[in-house]
Amino acid sequence: VQLQASGGGWVQAGGSLRLSCAASQGIFNALGWFRQAPGNEREYVGGWNGRQIYYADSVKGRFFVSRDNTKNTVYLQLNNLKPEDTAVYYCAANRNRIALSALFSENMYGYWGQGTLVTVSS
């Protein structure tokens, strides 16, 4: 599976962006979005384990994951963006369904996209 993340950019605080993660050369049954801000470790944002969608507390109510099976693509809608959301956002996939609790673990994903930068100015 090859993943292509896109949709990042610059936005003012309060604005919105939609990130896309398109998969090719295979299908996936679980996908997670992660982000890494400068100087910080990569952290889980939200994802789909094959049955359910689950979000990190820091983004609940602001970020939303959706899928388009016809395009083999998962989206991350970012609303009400804050400067602390500035980071490189990555998508990662597993060919199989995984436990909901496993979504948070980077080790559960064998395929990663290249990342897309989101910059939020105050």
C-alpha cells in the first residue's frame, strides 16, 4: 500500500483545512492520522480501525475523519484551527482491522504517507 497525503497549507486561527490520504497499490482496513510539531514527538490525532472512528482528546469536536471507499481515500477535516495545531500531519495504514485501542500505536501501521505541513497563524 502506498499512501499520498495532501491538503496541508497555511491558515489563520479559526480557519479550516481538509487533508486527504489516498491509497494505491492495495487496500487498507485501518487508517490513522498523526502529527508532529517542531520539537515534539509524533502524536495520534484520529483514525478509523475498520469499524469505528476515534479521536484524540485535543481535537475532539474540531477534527473529523471520513472515508470515500470509491476513491480509497480517507480525509481529515480540520476545523477551528489553533496555532498549536501547527505540525506535519501523517497518515498511516494497516491492511487489517485493528482494535480501537491500537489506533494510538504507531507500531500498528506498516504503511506511512510522506506528511503534509499545516501552519496555523494567530
